[in-house]
Amino acid sequence: MKARGILSSALAVMALVSVAGQAPAAELEASMLANTCNGCHGPNGTSYGPAAPTIGGTNAAYMFETMVAFREGERPSTIMQRIAKGYSDEELKLIADYFAKQPFGRVVDQNTDPDLVARGKQIYDNLCEDCHEDEGMSAIDYPALAGQMMPYLDHQLHDLISGRRDLEKNEALSSKERRKKMRNLKELVDTEGEDGVTAVIHFFGSKN
Amino acid sequence: MTRLSRRNFIRIGGAAVAGATLGLPHIARATGGNVVIVGGGVGGATTARYLKLANPDISVTVVEPKSSYHTCFMSNEVLGGERTLEGIEVGYDGLKSMGITMVQDRASGIDPDARTVTTAGGETLNFDRCVVAPGISFVTDGIEGYDEAAQEKIPHAWQAGPQTALLRSQLEAMEDGGLVVIIAPPNPFRCPPGPYERASMIAHYLKAEKPKSKVMILDPKEKFSKQGLFMQAWKDLYGHGTDNSMIEWNTFSKVGAINKLDAAAMTVETDFESFDPAVINYIPPQKAGKIALDADLADDSGWCPVDKMTFESSKHAGVHVIGDAAIATAMPKSGYSANSQGKVTAAAIVAALAGKEMPQPSYVNTCYSIAGTDYGFSVAAVYRYKADDNTIAGVEGAGGLTPVDASPEQRKREVAFAHSWYNNIRKDTWG
């Protein structure tokens, strides 16, 4: 399962290299494709919230995987599944690369509770830090969560906890990664409860 | 493995893009050029911003009589009491800060041969390329009793601003038990789901404040945008299908066409019936904004034919028409369409001024409707240019509507996404 995901990514990367190498129009096309996203995700993919995520500065491979997952109906959404179906692998790759080059804008001061932020920081250190490095600012291997809008984080965390967003179906993750993420989510809910979930959201939301 | 794969992806992807960039000196930096944009709404402002983003050396001037703009989108929330008029007002400082020149005046003429735009104040602006984004104008003749003056009592509120405030104040002033009549326009018109979202938002207000009141839509059309979703919403929220429905939808085929509006007596007469509403919201038939008609950019339909790849007028070279005024085949007359078309037009102009070929265009439309508390839904489409018949066609299998059986949580999220969309498209359009 996983091998297939990586292989198809690699093939698409190779396709992109050849296209970008020969055609100056390719980059223009990338901005042409990517600019259509800004109406919902904000200029350069920086969202002014509340529900649509900032996609500027996102790890390109993660964004590509996410868009494919939307397109294939493997990740739940309100509207993205319908839109993602309009793009080929190559186009999604161009879009993902384009946004990866944009800065991750943290532009909205969110209303966070200092006590929840402190508790969220403890939970983060225990359960989230291994993957979402540098207090969630890093976008090297996983999406940056620091500074995303809290309603967006709330939707995603609850979808993960409820299984509506099913990690088992995420071919891009190794089985070890899947197990670890599911274990940590379970621990978050079992030991910290709904208040703990809220605290994590406040922690990431406090970053700017 | 996955980590390695992602890191490799970034390295490979980065190298490829860097190579392309090196081979390509910034496409239009070598050339400047003058672009004059008529209209500071969504289409005009988006084009201005994306031109400047692509090439700061292009001189961009926007001619717009108003000192600030009220977005039509979300104006139904003002009617429903969920948002203030100030909450849909946006200024032009964002455009000015990019070096875009704002001429606060009305464009009075466009000469495509001399390549000039003249203003009511007597200015003459030279252009290499002109973008005309005037929005809509109204057909005000044809119904007895309705003219410009009648709009003081019968607002259309289809261009947000003072008319939105007037309609809201009429709703506030009406007594419980009153009737609100919305007369919807024939196709094509700005914001296809708009009249039905408006009915929903007015019902939302009346349900809370004046629950014996009712909204009636009189419609020349037999069907409308997102009909199934609206009908479901009206059933879920406003008793549609029962004797106590707060929203009633009647087509002209049932009640007859409107033949008289009396602003003094506040009556609506159709071929077969007479209504005595507390509030009348007549949304007239529409055509392209006046300047587009005056400048010979429209055809017999009242809308402007364009090359669908560049939005250059089919009638006058060097002049582009975008947004509601343009004939964009499958794309609806929506804010998102205008925003998307502005970006395509900016790319077309940047390419044209640099003597380069226009890249393949890509267009998107998304449109949210809010029908009541925590109750939203959407439609989306991805479009591509088809050269063989000069059309903009939806990509097959993509886009479409929120499922009619979406969960309450989904509907609630769609409202959050509608508000997200509002914040982001405003920022993307006006900076």
C-alpha cells in the first residue's frame, strides 16, 4: 500500500522535472493554477480564517498527498473533494510546489487562553513533538500546525479522533507512523479529555 | 522511508523549479506598459493587484467613483442581521499601497482606437490595455410603476450599499405578520443563488423577531441555483411544505408575470393576483454595466462577448471585459468568478505587454450560501478553456454541490468555510 503511494509520487516528480526543464511556461502555469486557490485560502495561501487552512509554506509532498487523498475521497472535507477532482497529478504537483515556496503567514492574532496554552504545551511536549517539530512551526515532514486557525485545528483533530479522517487509509504514512499517531491521539483523549484537545488547539493557535 | 521520500521530493521539486526560474527572466519585468481598469469591484481590483504582483513596472490605474466598496457577497447577512453594513465595506488603501493609482471618478467614455479612457471629471487616461469591470446595470422599464424614483421605496439591494441599508431598515420597521415579496430576475443575472439565500436570511431574521411574517418569492424561472439544497433548508428551518411555511416560492407560470408595482400603495400586481406586502424587493432584469454598453462592448444580449482565454473583447481589441458584464459561458456571474477571471486577465495582459504567449488559463468558482443558523452549503467548479469552440467548460467529474443529506456538522462547517472564504477573497482581491 505504502510503496504504491511513494512510487506514484516519485513518478509524478520525475514527470514534473521533465516538464519544468523544457518549458518556461510551466512556472507560469503553476502560478495560474495556484492563484485560483487564493480566493478561499487567502493571498499566497495565507488564510485569514477561520476554517480554511493556511497552505502557503506547506511541505510540498504533504500537500500533494493531501490533495490526492481529497480527490480519491480518502480524506473528508466540505468542498475540497469536489475541487480536487478537477486536477491531474502533474497539476497538483505544480500547485504543491508553488505553495511550498510561499511563506507560511501567521497573520491573525487568535484569542487564546494562557492557562490552556500552558497545558497544551505540556501535552504537545508529550504527544505531538516527535512529528510536529519546533512547536509545530516546522513543515519539513508534516504540516505546520503553529498559527493555523483554531476552528480549522478543531475540525481536523475531531475528525482524526472520531476516525472520520482515517489514518489507517493514509498510504503516505508508514504503518509505524500510523500506529504511533493513532496511539498518541487515543492517549490525548483518554488521559486529557476534551479539555486537553482544546488545550492543544489553543497552544498551536497561540503561535504567531 | 516516508521522511526520506518527502525530503527527496522537496530537493527534486526545488531544483526543477529553480532551473525553470533561471531559464526565465521575470516574464514582464522587461516591459512596463499602461493598464487602465474601469471599476474597483472584485474583477477590477483583482486584476489590478495581480498585475502589480506579476510586474511592479506596469502602471496600473483604477477608475472608480466610490471611495469604498460594499461587497455584494455576504450582504444577505446584513439583511439577516448577522453582519453590519460596515462589515461588508472595503477601502482602496490596499491597492494604493501597491502603487496602484486610484482615480476617484466615473469613467464616461472608452475610445479603443485612441486607447483612452475619459472620466466625468474631464481626465483623459492613456492605456496600452484596458480592463472593463463595471458589473451590472438594471433594466428598469417594462413594468408599470417602476422606475429610478420607485427604487427609493422598492430597493433592489443588488448592488450592496445604501440600498442594502434601506431594505434592512424596511425589514426592521415592518410589523409582525407582514409579507415580504422578493421578485427574482430572469437569467442571466448576478449571483444565481442570491435571491434564494436572501429569502433564507430574511426568514432567519423574521423567525427570531417577527415569527408571524412571511417571505414570498415571485420568480420568472421554473428552477434556480442550488434548488434542492435551498428547499431542504427551508423545510429544515422554516416550515417549508407545511401550512405555516415562512417561505413560499411561486413561479410566474403559477401567479402570473409582474405587471405593476405601486411604490406609494406598496402593492404588487401580477397577471392573476394582487399582493399587499409590507416590503417589496424587486430585483430587476440585468445587463452589463452602463460604461460597457456605452463603449460598444456588449452585443444584442446586453452582455459583452470576449475571447474566453484572455477576456479580450470580441468587439474591440486591447480592451478586456471581465466579471458580471462578460459572457463567460459556463462560469456564473459570481464574486469568485470575477476574482478568477481577474487573475487570468492579468496573466493575459502581462503576456501581451511582453510579447509572449498567453499561458493556459485555469478558472475556478466556489459559492457558499448561508440559509440559517449553522446551516450552509456550497457549489464549486473547476474550468478549463476549450479553444475549439472558445468556451470555458467545467472539468468533467469535478465540482458540484454539497450533498442534500450532509450532516448537521457538515452544514455548520460550511458556514465557517463561507466566513473563511469571505475573509480570504476580500484580502485576495483588495489586499
